[in-house]
Amino acid sequence: MRAVMIDAVRSQPEVRDVPQPSAPVGGVVVRVMATGMCRSDWHAWAGHDDIAFPHVPGHELAGVVAEVGPDVTRWQVGDRVTVPFVCGCGRCEWCRSGNAQVCPDQEQPGFTHWGSFAEHVALHAADTNLVALPAAIDFATAASLGCRFATAFRALVGRARVAEGEWVTVVGAGGVGLSAVMIARAVGARVVAVDRNPEALAVAADLGAEHTLLADGRDVPAAVGRLTDGGSHVAVDAVGSEQTCADAILSLRRRGRLAQVGLLPPVEGHPRVPMARVIAWELDLLGSHGMSAADYPPMMELIRSGALQPQRLVERTIGLEEAAALLPGFDGATVAGMTIIDPTR
């Protein structure tokens, strides 16, 4: 099969012919019809994750089951499926309780094993992790769910429990951030979107953000405080840096809730966070790490009904060769939305 291959940390990715995977026990092989590129893939390329090289990235995907391994009972060849980017083992107490996203023995395509920037990908514990894809939802839309949209949905609905009428500050208007804007509006919240890209902020406004703030050196928390009469009830850091995390925390009103989604690469050992404000104002800091397959049905129903339209977030679709060229610079990409890879191109 054709796949995007990375030979070492920060090496130039290349498209090569490599052996096609076989279905593991309890797992399947999926023919990839669409897969997303996001900042997490860049983190893997940059060496911020423990990756075994050579490596094929890619962790959010949709496609068709091409091979079924032993002990799989719920799936067969030809099924249209998607999958969370965190795949649980299916056996532990966390998986049994519907919290596979924190499984201690989790697998993550594109991180723990070869991922979906390829024509085929192997997935483990299929009966726990696969999600049936309704005919009404296309592959590109489904691929956009696996990391960013589902992550934003759980961060706001499952973790921060945002309520109608609350203010939500979304820091970062990339895939996760724009998803958060859409989801917050769908549940009746009011949104302030923050980004350094004016085009991304224009998309956020189109999706329902009541206010947009250009991160051009201004005091973002002070601006949010003025716009929301004291700070937001909920903030989402959808980027993952010391600056964006601090801006999100300091944008909260007293007893507010932060949903930290963006990964924070360590700076001098650990990222620095304004904990004095967290303590003094009794802020809740909530980590959010994807969403398990068990939690997909409510989100899928909102998409099927049209209440949520993640397809509006797809900015462009590219092939594997273009993906290989773009990945090293993706941390600085200014695309206002999601990039979807079609391995058949």
C-alpha cells in the first residue's frame, strides 16, 4: 500500500510503498477513505511523543472494513466505520465503564502503531472502538470527528458541562477551536473566539462566535473580561502553549472552568501555568482527551439531524503527497478549518 513514512524525528516525510497491515486478534483492517491532518500529527513528527521510527502518522479516519481478525463479533467486511483516536483495550475497568479514552493500555493509530496517512490501517479491539457510520454521513465528515470534533464535544459537553447562556472563550480557531465554537452555539452558549489568524476568526464568526479577538499582542484576558462582564464561565485552550493556556485561564471569571485540549510541550521541564489565579478564584482545570466510542451516539444524532454540521469545518482535501510536504510546517499553518487527506488521490 501507499503510505506517508517518517524515518526519524523531524525528517522529511515521504510517500512510499510499504506492506499492508494484517488484522490483529480482536481487530480489523480498514481501507482509509478519508483521514484528517492536525496539530497532534505535527507533535508526533516533531518528537513530542514516544514514537517508534520509521513511522506512518495519522489518527483520525473513516473508511470501510477490509479485513476482520479473530474474535471480532460486531463487524464484517464492507461495514462503513469511523473510530476515536484513542482505542481502548476493551478489557479494563475504564473500557468496561465506557471510558476507553483513558484506558491505561490504549492504542492510538499514528502514535502507538502505524496510522492512517495510508491506504489501509490496522485497528485494535474493534468491538469496543469502532463506530458505525450512517449512510447519511460522508467519509470526510466522519474523519473530522475522530480527533477534533469529538474532542471538542466531550470537552464542552462531557467535561465542562457548558450550559445555555454561559460565556465560552475558545482560544485557537483551528479544527478543535472551530468545532468548539459550533458545539457551544448548538447548546445555547455565547462565544468569544481568539486566534492570530484573521481568516480563522472570520470562520468562527460565521459559525456563531459573538465576538472575535485577534491575538496580536493585546491583553486577551482583559479584552474577554470587558466583553463578558467579568470573564467567561468556560474556556477552551485548543492550541496548547504556555501563552494560550495562560490566556484561557486568565479569561475565566471566578469559579470558571478550563477545558485543556491542546497539548503543552514542556518548557524547561514543565509548562508554566498561572496557578495562583486557579487557587484564588477556585477555577476548575479539566483535562480532556478525546471521546470514547460509547459516547458517540448523542453526537452522531445531532449530526444526522443537522443540529451540528462538522462538514462546514472542512477547509480543503489533499492527497498523500501533499500531506507529506505539508506536515513539517503544520504547526504554523493558517488554514481556517480542517485539512482532510484522501489516500485514493
